[in-house]
Amino acid sequence: MCWGFYKTLPIYHGVLAVYELICGLIRLGMFLDSSNSINTTKSLRKNSQVVAAFILDWISSMVPTTMGLFILFLSLWCGCRILRSHSCQDSRRHTNLRLRDLISNKPIQRFLIFNCNCPCYIARPKWRFLSRMIFTLVTIGLRFLVIILYATAHHDGNEKNHDSSQSLAVACGITVPSAILILLLDYYHYRVWWHYVPSCDQEPVCGGRRYLKKHKRFIPYHLMGEHRNAMRLGNEPCPAQYCIDRNLEHIMIFHYNTFRPQARWSEVRQINDNHLGTYVGFHRTSPAAAVSIAYTDFQLSLKRPQMLGFGIYFARSIYHTMGKARREGAVICAEVLMGEVREIENAELPFVSNSDLWWMTYDTIYYRHPTDPNRDEFCIKSNTQILKWVIVIEQPYDTKVTQYGLNTEYDDTQCECI
Ligand SMILES: [Zn+2]
Ligand SMILES: [Zn+2]
Ligand SMILES: [Zn+2]
């Protein structure tokens, strides 16, 4: 049901644009009508405040009006073709096909909703929302200014002019709700991307369960680092080899899955930085378990065998969670408070394996891999050490991305960004 609404967003924008066009034409008609009164010296066009309001009015409704005109033109053109093809049965099917093509044409849809498809927005849905929100808010602000100007214009006792400028104010006022509706549609569009709920989260939207505060967000898999394109300006991965951005979304979205956000724990401990004591780790599990974590936090692994003892396990990169974890389908990137750390190598494994005895003196066991530092891992004793996380559900387990068409939203971008 919801994906149906998401896919018809351009239609709602189109309807609102046509509404704006109609209101705009009504205002134009009212303005010209009152200006063409018999006594031209006292026409509305002589009142500078009303003229200023009228110009501002058109500036603020330029974009929706252009869109409305475009839709009108498009439907007239299609209507003409259908009428013409009535005589010929053969071309009729052809025309219906063309009409459907036009309506489902994504660049046209984007043009209708004035939605820029800059490559830099692909991985940054928030930027697209903010730029559109600023644009819409400016429009709404201008409308209010226009309404005030129309309503407060002085007409030196000319009742007729007074009335028509009052009705211009009203005609402008009725377009404010449609601008607010556009803002709401944009917000919904943004929420689907940035406050994403994967298809495997079966909880009803209004069901009582809420995500934990520590759960920052689900990231739809098509936003992940492997989908960045180094050849496409704006959509390229993070260029820094030694990137110090510890933002979990940044790590997941702008780096490949082999990226290790931090050096080995022993080196991190030596460098005194603001993040002293925390470390970024990756945890792989099943989609159902990941959803359950979002609601109820991590659970300790208590089933033998456990190499570093009982607790919650993390690796240094997404890539190195593969093969290690017993379940798959979801990856969690978490910021972990390390606390009291015991660093061990192979020889000390027997002291911690399959046991919780180390819990008494340590919070974390950090295992230094003897040959490959990339394969280090660590185990913590309590989920209270986990400060926050983001989760990605992998492609085979999440159907929502393709259902909503999120992964193809930017595919057929033409002329740079439309
Ligand atoms: Zn851009
Ligand atoms: Zn980076
Ligand atoms: Zn653009």
C-alpha cells in the first residue's frame, strides 16, 4: 500500500501544480479586469503597492505555474493524438503506448516536481530535502508578504479597487495550503530514504514498539559504499585513505566494505583524541536478529564455542565479518565504549575462551591476529558498552528498495540533473 503512494508522488505534485496554475490565472484575470476599468486614472495598475505585490506574487508562483502549463500542454498534446488516432485503429494502440511512456518517464516526473537529480544527492537524501525545503519556504514567505501587501493597500476611498485588492489577497491566500502540502510530500519522500524501514521489519507502523535511542537508522543497501562511483563527481567515495570521520553513516555510505575506520586498538590507545576509549566495530547477524536489536539491543553470545569468551563480537571492517559470523544478511556498524581492555594473542586464548571469568577485571578482550592486523576482533561483556549503531539489511533479504524503486531513482538522469 505504502509503496503505491510513494510511486504516485509525482502525480500529487502534478495535481498541486495544476491547482497553482488555475489560482494564478484567476489572480491574473482579477488584476487585469480591475485595471481595465473605465476610469483608467484610478485603475489598480496605478497603485504601486498592488503592482509590487502582483510582481512578487508571480515570482513566487513561477515554478508551479510553469509546471502546471507543462502538464496542460502535455495532456492537450496527448488528447490531440488520441482524437486523431480514432480514425485509425492501428495507430491507436501505438498512441496509448506513447502516453503511458510519457507518464512513466522519470525525467518528466522529476521535472514536474522540480526535483533535482544531482549525483551529489544520491548518497545525501538530506541535502535534496533541505534544498527543496528552503525553496518551498521562500515561496511560502513570499506568499505571506504578497497577501499583506494586497490587503493593506490604500485606495483613497475607491471602494471597487479596495474590494478587488482584498479578493486578490484571498485568491493568493488559498494557494498557501497547497505549498504546505508540497512541503509535506517532500518530507515524506525524504523520510522513506533517510528514516528507512526495511521490508523485514514487520512491526506495524502504529504498533507500540519503538526503536531504541541507540539505533540511529537502517541504511537501505543501495546507499552503501560499494554503490559509489569514483568517476561520477558528487557520487564518488570518500577519497581520504586515512579518513578520520567517525560518523557511522559516513563510514557505511562513503567507504568500501574493506575500509577500517580506525587503527589497531594498541595504536588508537596511544593517540590521545576526543574519542578516547571508543572504537568502531562491525557485527554481522541475520536480518531478523538485526531488527530485534533495533528494538531490544544486542544479546550476549553464550553458546560454545566462543573464541574470546562470552559476549558480543565485533570486527574491524565489514569485509572481515564475513565467514566469521554464524548468521548473515545484516551488518551493524557500532560505536563501542571499550573500557578496560585486555589485548591478547594466540598464546593467551585459552585464558578467555568459552568463559566469562574475564568479565570480573575487563570490559573488552581485543584479539591481535598473529599475521593479519585486518583480522583483529574484539569481544565486549555488556551491551551497555555499545553507544549507537546503524544497520544495513543486505539485498536478498530486503525487498523494499526495489519495490519503492529507490535504487533506480537516479538511473535515467538526463542533462546533468533533471
Ligand atoms: Zn550537485
Ligand atoms: Zn571518509
Ligand atoms: Zn541540479
